[in-house]
Amino acid sequence: MTRREFLLSSTTAAGLIFTSCRSGAASAPKGRRIAFNTANLVGRVSGYRYELSRWGEQHQKTVAATDERAWVSICEDISAAGYQAVEVWEAHASPESLNPAKAATWRRILEEHKLLPIGYAGSLRPETVRVCQWLGIPRINGGLRGQSPAQATDLCRESGLRFNLENHPEKSTEELLKPIGGGNEWLGVCVDTGWFGTQGVDVPQAIRVLNQLVRHTHIKDVRRAGGHETCRLGDGVVKIPAVLESLKSIGYTGWYSWEDEPEDRNPMDLAKWTLDYLNTRA
């Protein structure tokens, strides 16, 4: 099961009533708005050897393996690489494993490592909204889990969280906008530059077309169209320098969340280099 298939898979309906919570995240760290996406560590539980087509299995293994000690280790590594903000992957703060007490521990660990949680990389559903409220996360970036634009908007409005649909199989901006009904105050777009590259999309042009609906980014490069072998920013087909210029041209003020989920290497080896790269170009 691929990552998108996992995000779109069915989930148990939950009739939860939410207390309105305008997740007031702390102010952004000094410097550029650059975050480390913890989905980069999808291969961590298997020695950084896995197959992208079996993303769902890695997700479940990560949920099972992420106890307090593992979360401390993850935060230590990210902080040591110089990052001050993180986008938390759903498997690292899963609704199936988190409760208020555990969430409080996760949040304390983030604070101890001076890491601001700026987003949740996962699906939009009542259970993940609740996790975001516990952790003080203001936005979810990922899949809709089959919800209509009206249903997703209602859930966001009720909870105070924003949602940004991330592209994976979409081959055009039209395809990306359709599931969110063209977007609104609560529903926007998370441009995954790597997946657009995989689909052969001109990423800089797509950003210009989407314009103000681009409210979050997953900055990633891939070796070639038609595949999803991630690589160092600038070494692939995504035209990362032009992507960053396009984001500037539309007045983008959101986060640059770095993604690199290699099947055969440790992405932490590029973490410091990537932070420096984005700090000088974003």
C-alpha cells in the first residue's frame, strides 16, 4: 500500500464533538520558516531499507516503535541538525496510540528540544484533529479520507484547524483543486514538489497557477519523472531553484517543510546541508 493509498484508506467513523480550539502555535523561530518533516524517517524502523510501495507497513511499524524513548531520540537528531520546527508525521503521533497524557509528554519533549510543531503530515479526520489540538498544531497537510469539501470545511471550522491537500497522483492543478472544491478559507493546497516531479508536472508553473491557494509546501526533489527516487535538493528534475523563485513571486509566506524519504539511505545525512541550502535560497 502506497502512502496516498494509506491516507485514503477507510477509517472508522467517529461522532466526536470538538471544543473550539484555535491552536495558537508559538511564534515562528528566528530565520527562515523551514521545518523538518518527520516522515523523512519512515525507514528508521527498518535500518533505512524499505520499499515505497509498502509505505503502509512502515507506517504501522513506526506507530508500534515510537515510544517516549524513540520520540526523544528523533527530536534529539532533528534538533542537532539545526532545525527549530517540525512537521509531525501521523505515524509518530498516531490517534491510535496517543492519549492526552502521552500527547502532553510528546509536547514537552518537543519544547525541551526547542522544536515548534508547525504541521501534521497525515489525513484529515476527527481523530487527527484531536491529536493536533493536544499538540498545539495548527494545520493538517495530507489526504481527505473521502470527505467532501463541505464536510472537510465543517470539520476545520468547528476545530479551528486548517487543512491543505497534498498532491500525489494528481497530474494537474485542476485535479488537485477538485477534491477541495477549489479551496476556501479553511481548505488550501500543500504542494509536494517531488510528487509533482514524479508526475511530470512543471512545478514552478503549477505554483504560479495555484497562487494564494498554496498554503504549505513539502520541498522534495526526485531523480526522474515516472519514479519517486528522492535525492538531494537541486540534483533531480524538480527545478528546485525555480520552485523557490515561484514561491517568492506569489508572495508565499508559509513553511518550507523538507521531505526526503529514501529507500536505501539515511536522510539525516543531508539534514544540515538541506537546512543551509533552504536558508540561503527560500
